Amino acid sequence: MASGSKIYSVAGLAATVGAAMVARKLMTVTWKLSTGKKPPSNPEHPDVSMGEAVAWATASGVAVGLARMLASRKTAEYYRRSTGHLPPNLEDVEA
């Protein structure tokens, strides 16, 4: 059991990091296509307009958060299919 949960932890970490990287790349491409320029590399910089900084922070934060959540859910689903139960850190939720 301990070995399975360690593998789950590593797989979950890899999935969420990978999903975050892919989401960030997709957001960068989407930003370039929709605005015609590169996204701000540092939204905190005073030369970046407040509107652009807020838009980038909001859009990229939502995209990365959703990608990480979806990757975590898929990893947990795979673990449950493989072992017959949820990972130790997840508890059943009544719908």
C-alpha cells in the first residue's frame, strides 16, 4: 500500500506539473493570437498596464488551475481503477 501511494504521489506531481506547463504554453499562444503581442513576462512591472497585468494574471491563473485540477482528477481516477479504491489522501464525497 505504501508503495502504491508513493507512486500515486509521484504520478500526481508529474501530471500536475506537466498540465501546468502545457496550460501556460497554450495561454501564451492564445494571448499572442488574440492580442498580437507577447504576454507580459512580469505583470508586476510598472511599465505593464494594469489592465494587461490583471487580464494576464486572471486568464493564466484560471487556465493553470483548471489544468492542474483536471490532471489530479485523472490521476485519482486511474489510481482507483488500478487499485479498486481512492488514494489515501482523498476521501469519499457525498454528492
